[in-house]
Amino acid sequence: MVGIVGYTKFKNSPSKTRIQRMAGAIKTNRDQKIEYFSNDFLDVASVAYPDIGFSEFAVNEDGSVGVLIYGKIFGFKDELKLLKNKGHYFKNESNCAEFIVHAYEEHGNEVFRDLNGSFCLTLYDVKVPKVLLVTDRFGTRPIYYTFMDGEIIFSSHCRAILECPFPRKLNLKTLVKFLYYGKLGILGDETWFEGIKLMPSASVLTFTEKGYTLDKYWDLVYSARSVNEDELVQALVKAFKKAVNLRVKDLDGVSVQLSGGLDSRCVLGVIKEKSNVTAVTFGIKGCNDIAIAIEVTKRLGVRRLIINYDPNEMVDYSFDVVSLTDGQATVNVSYIPYVAKKMMENGLKYYLQGFIFDVLLGGSFLSKEFFKVKGFNEFMQSLEKKYTLFQPSELKRLLNVRLHKYIAQVREEFAKTARETKGNTFPDRADYFIITTRQRRYTLMGSILCREFVEEMLPTIDNEVIEIIRRIPPELRFNYRIYRKFLFALNFELAKVPYQKTLLPPIVPSRFWHPAILVIGALKKLSRDAIRYKHSYFEFNEILRRHSRWIILLKETLMDKNALIYKFGYLNRDYVVKIVDEHLKGRRNNGEKIAFLITLEIFLRTFFDQDFKI
């Protein structure tokens, strides 16, 4: 694992072994380096690959302000010049931490609003004294925190906090959230562990000996107004090209994770120095993603790395997926650490991807019903219909009766989250909802897994790009309407290559996309998922039926009478067996539900019963 760990010492001064234990808990690779930084009221450490440069520390001239950052910020040269003109001295003008130190001296907390990149950081100010924890606009580098003995303890990973030591108690409400809403992730800021919370995105937590405050410095609010569509497209193309090339400038070992989707081909297509980049594509041999990606690389003249995998072998990474994400990623993405490891073995250090671009620009989670919604109750019903994993009636059969009280509580929290969405229209609010839930608490876990081996840069959430997207009304985002125009203007050749979701090239009018998706769905059913198996790079429904080692894992977890989900009295085995039986016999596709159930069992074995062996 990579990231930062630390704690304050305003009232207590623990021995150095605490910070060493915390850092050691997230160091999982011998090439990762631990660096320690300390003063009278703060101990912090970073764990990172030293040759990649995604962890930096700096102090001002008198040592009164210091910053430890994990991640990167971009585009601060102009502001740095202004700071120099005001008398600030820089030892290293490319050091992100040093820039933030001096910008903070000049502007205080206002500096965080304009930082452009994927990062988390801790800042100390001796003169107050106080410690700040800061997350980027989308929370792409998580910080978890808790309070103990009047101090704050924080880390990029929950497991480090547990090493303090911190009482290890399962949050039962989180268990219900996990199963109720599935890929939305854990609602709110709670974690699997009682007392440990996740910092919100775009936030500053200020801690002093008197207490703490938690403040938002930015929020994603669509502010659509009368716009010229062509002008928007041209502005977005210009900003996007700038964002991508700013991040890859002067780097070696750069790659783009290229799928059969649109986001990643956009990123790859605008890189100026294509001879310096490798397109990485992965999947089951012969899957559509690989075939489409090969066509993209041929048109762009980019070298490619194809990573094929046997689904059976991915079982070996199922425990890693759960452990490295503190139980937030599910076993059906077990190919991710395998792919990232292969990337590192092939000399790659960095990768770019199209993180949430299809949501931001393409309205990929919008449906027509959100445009027809007339009030909050309809909005709430539409969200629940779209994002529920286990229905309440199913949960009552699945969960032990002592957990039933949490079902209504979790649904009320879902409703509260829906009420707090921002935007002038329900489609805008629907996109706000998915970005602040699923993208932050579930989708992001893929990035956490990849960063274990190769570092990540995210041009799709560049500040300038986002400010343009915020001006686009939902009618233009819906069904990829403006996305198609953006792709045409970006690189028309790429619009001639099929899109994995529809198997149609984007030059085909978008009104034909939904019918194409319906046809593909019908063919999947007629072929008993044979087509689905090749359509996706990891079709878990069919993998669970076809591949012996996954069936063995299923039997050694969910079918085991001594499994912890039953031993601890959380789930009813009879209902779990019914779900598994329906799936294996082909009566229903319960693969996603089974993935969450297996993940829960592995999580319990990893964090709550170290002696359990599979």
C-alpha cells in the first residue's frame, strides 16, 4: 500500500513505535520506502515508491509550516511566480509540497480551493498550533481518521489506524449498507470499523488542542445556462488536451489503461508524444475490449501491452482485493491487482485513465425517467430502483433478525443523501448523487488497487475541464450527445472504432445506441451468457459457473457451515445457499450478490479472525 499515516501529540506523546507500526501496516512491497517526519505535536510518515515522486515533504524557512502530500498537483507555475515576487524563496520549484507551504503562508486555507490534481495532504502550523488534513475535489486519495485520547489519528488506509492500537469493532450498520446498496459503496463517511471515518472530498479538517472543524472548500454543482454547444465542445477539447499533456510531460514509463470504452481512447488520443506512452489493455483472451483496443492503437500508432488472464488464476488475488481496500472492493475485480502488477513488471511507473468521464460528460448513469421526475419521492424511487442490490424483503431473509433494525435506518440515510444532492434539475442531482456515492466509495477502489504497483494521474478531473463540464445542461450530457461531438472534434478517427457497450462506432447516431444495447442483452440471454462472457473483460456471472477455482472459493466461503458470516450470527445460511444454488443452476444471475457476500466473508477473516485459514 502507499499513502500517509500520522497522529497529533498535543496532549500525549506515544513512543516512536506507534508511527513505525502504522507505516509498517501499509508497506506491502520491499521497493516502497517509508519516510518519517516529526515535531513536538505531530508524527507523520509516507509510504511510496521513491523513483515515482508521488510523496513530497517541505517546510518554510523557519520550520513553522510544513506539508506532507501524497499525490500530485499541476499548473501552479504562474502562482509560484507571484509568490516569488512577494519574497518567497523556493529550494525546488517543482516540489508540490513546497509550493503549498508558501501559498498557505500567503493565502491561508483559500489555497486549497484551486489546487489542481489528485492528492491528500497534512499541513502543520506551529504558530497556532494546528494540524490540517486536506482532500482533493473528488476525494481520490482517501484519508481515514479517528479520535483517541484527545488526539486525531489518520491514514490513507484503515488498517494503519488499527495498529495504534485502536479497538477493532465491526460497524453493523455498514454491513447492512454494503449489502443493501452494493456498488454505491458504503453510504456517507462511515467505514467497516466503528469510530473510523472517511474524510469527505474537497474538505479541510482543522485540528487544534481545543477540538476540530471540518469544512468543504468546493462542491460539484452543475450551473448550466444558455450555452453554445459548439463553443463548449471547442473549449472542452482545448482544456482536455492541456490537462492530459500537462500530466505526462517529462515522464518516462507512462501508460494509458485502454479499454473498449470511450474515456480511455480520448485520453490516449490527445497525448502529443505518443512514442513515450504504452497502451495497456487487459481481459480474457478474445474479449471485445482487447479487440477494440487493438484497433484504437493501430489507428493512433501507439505501442500496446496486452495482458490476458485466466479467470481461475484471479482467485489468488481475491483476498488481496479485500485487504488492500479495507473491505471496500469486491472479489469480482480481482483482476485489477494482477494487471497492475504486470504493468510494473513491464517497466511502467504511471498510468492515466478516463476516471468517471463517462458519468461527468456522457451521462452514463442517467436514464429517461430522471427527466420525467416531478418531485422528490419520484426521484428517490428512481434512485432506489437503479442502485439497490438486495431489496428490503430479501434483506429480511438474508440478515439475522438482530440486524433488521438497521434496514430502515440505512434507507433513511439513503433518502437523506438523495435530499442533499445539489443541482437545479433532477438529472443534475442524479449525477451529483452517483459521483458522490458510487464513484467515491466503490469505483475509486480500482484506483487504490492499481496504485499499489503503478501511480495514477487523472486528467478527467482537471479543474479547468470540470469547470467547463459544470456548464453543460443534462440534456446535452444525456445519452452521450455532447460526448460524441467532443470525440469527433478530438479525433474523428477514434469515432470510427466500435464502442464496447454498443458494439457500434460512435459515428452512428446515439438514438441507435440503446436499441443496440437491448439487442446485445437479448443475444446474451439466448446464448446462455456465452456472448456476455466475451463481451466483458471479467463477466463474473459466467465465471462463477465455468471456472472450478471460483466454485471452490464459493464453497469454502459461503457454503462452509463454519464461515464467519454464520459463526458471528450475521447472515442466514439457508438463504445464502438458495442464492448460490439459483445461480449455479442458471435460474438467475446472482453473480453480483455473490461477489458482495464472498467479500464480506473474506473481510471478516482478514480483519476479525486472523486464525481462520481457507
